[in-house]
Amino acid sequence: MAEMTDHEKLSMAWDGFVDQLRTLGHDALASAPNDADRVDGLRFILRQLAYREEQFIEFPRTAEAEMFWPESPTRKVFADCPDTIYRQFSVAEGGTYRITGTRGASPYISFTSYRAAVTDRVVADLHDGEINVAADGTFELMVGGPPSNQNWLDLGDAAFVVIREYCHDRLNDEKATFEVEQLSPAPAHRAELDADTFAGALGIVGLGLTWVNAATVRLSEELKIRPNQMNEGAAELVSEMAGTPHNHYQLCFVQLEPGQAPELELDPPACRYWSVHLNNWWLESPEYRDGQSVCINDAQAHRDADGTVRILVGPDDPGAGNWLDTKGRLQTTLLARYLLPEGELPPIVTRVIEI
């Protein structure tokens, strides 16, 4: 049998990829609980396509390490936090890297290495309290290579590293800075993209899209079984969805009738950062680039005299207190997160009120 030409390889790979996209789109339309989430679902696929294309084609493990944005105001996945700036770089097997930067004034930064897997994804994790920062605010972190007792992140069998920076004020906080330098293998010019590499990448991108859609829908459907009640985010869930082990998560699927709104009551303990924010069926935070009220954090929340925080979740601004704007949606998902909490977390009380 004659060997396939590049044209034939690319045609076959492209047709298979387009078939996957068609299936994903129809699955998204079928699984979403309402029309708003159906629109969001098709956009979610395009956003994830953009991320996977960058991860596997523009910034592959075979190229010199370079940071890119896995999540952003227009690219969201697995209950992204509106207050967080996410950076990512791919790593070569056995590679060694150096991250340098300035600490800034954000409440928390972390460095997490992840393996290319669907479970047990976290290889190693460090937050800013576990690294030495110089008096002038600069730091240096070795990634991979020989083990060290300080300022070293293990790579093991990791495929990529994610840097998180949580902010209290995303626009105005003094941000940290980060640069990555590849020490080994020796950096070289990027290889030209050929038919075999591109066809293989299309297959990986398709698998990635299928997995992330299935994992997202599975969690949303599980939450929907117990509407209007907070659920603990298990450790295996955090690992599967590439979360940070320093966070404690609680999630709630909200199901309302017209004229109803959830009211949350919580008493957060001391921690680096906490917030409650909205998500759609696809676990994406809502649009927030224009100042929409979709997330409330510890620096913004109004507390009652006894320290309790009450949050109204609904379509109308009450004019005072804490409010998350659902834009009239009767189905949404809430996520609360606590970074490095001190002590036990009191349960969040959820009640549905008439408005």
C-alpha cells in the first residue's frame, strides 16, 4: 500500500477534527439547561479551541519555554476566578528552568506543575510563603533539575507549569512580574510545522476538547442534583480540574423561579484571599470586563456588625450590601474559594428568598 501524501494526511486529520467539533457542538446544545447556556456552550468550545491550539501548536513542549495565557477575561475554564491572572508555560521532559520576577503586592501567587493526565494531575506546588523573596521584592525560582531545599519546584513527569496571581483589585493592584528562562535542553529555533506534527496536534486538540467538555458537564450535572445547596470540592476534583491545592472550594448549582433570589450567609475565617463568584453551566465566570458585579472578595465584602457576610444573588441591585448580578438568569452556579484558610470553614448558609 502506497504511503499517504501530506495532502492526504492533512485531509484525513482535518475531516476527523471537524467531525469532532460538530459532535461537541451538538452535545453542548443538548446538555445545556437553557438557551443562554447553549450560546455560552458553543462559545466555550471556541475558547477552548483557542487555548488548546496555543498549548499544543504555538507553545509545544518541544519549543523554548514561553509564557502564555491559559485563562483570561475572554478564555475561561473550570470555574476560573475573575480576580486571578493565570500564566502557563510548557516544559520538556527532563527540562530545567529558572523563573525570575518581582513579588508585587497581590495577596497570593503560586507555581504548580501538572502532568498530562485526567486524574492525579498535580506534580508539585509552591506558594509565595514557601519561597525566599529578597528585601527588594525580587525572587528566583528553579523549576526542575537537581532538588533543592529552597526556591525549587519539582517537575517530575510534568508537562506544564501554571502561575497564579490572585488580586483584590485586578486593575489597580501592584502586580507581580514573571520571566522564564530555559536552561536545559538548550533552546533552539522552533522547528517548522510539518504535516505529521500538525495532524498529530489536531488529534490531541480534539481529545482535549472532548475531555474538558465531558468533565465540565459531568460536574455541573452532579451539582444540579442538589440545587441551592453548597457542596464541598473534593481533592480529586481539584486535581482533575487543575486547581491549586491551597484552595478550599465550595460549589452550588442555583435553580430559581421568577421572582426568587438566593441569599448567602457566610463567616469566612482569616485567609490569604476568599471570594464568591458566579459561573455558567460551563463553569466560566460571566463577563466582567465592564465592571459587572460577578465576584465579591474579602477586600470588597461588606460585613455585618457580627462579622457575617450576606450576599444577595439576583437580577436587581439592592443598592446596599453585597450583590452578585445574575443578569436575570434563573440557573447559575456559585463557587466560593478560600486560599490558605486558618482553621475550620463554617458552612455557607443558602436560602431562597422572594424579591
